[in-house]
Amino acid sequence: MSLRVLVFDGDPPLASALEQALVRIGCDVVTQSERSSFMAAAIAKTPDLIVFAYQPARTEAFSVCLA
């Protein structure tokens, strides 16, 4: 069974590069760049790991961690 990884990054080229690297090592990767779709994917996909490579406002980052 492969590791399910959810990648959230507002920089599509960086997100794509990260996705390619994770797929090469056998991960099942879902990439999101919009906050609303990220939260929905985090709930629906139940990832084993979330890579949150985005620089939101401090309170927004905290709310993502709580969700």
C-alpha cells in the first residue's frame, strides 16, 4: 500500500515538481493549490501525510492545523 500524500502549494510549478518526486518513490499524490479545494481533499482523501508548502497568514495556518 502506498503512502497517500496531499500537497498544498500556491506555486504550481513547485507543486508539480514535488508531486513528481513523490510519485517516483511510490506515493499516491493529490496536489491542490486553492484553499477551498485543499480542505475538501484533506477531508475526502484522508491522506497519511500533508505537505503544506504555502505561506498563509499566521491565523490561517493555525486553522488548517486544527482542521
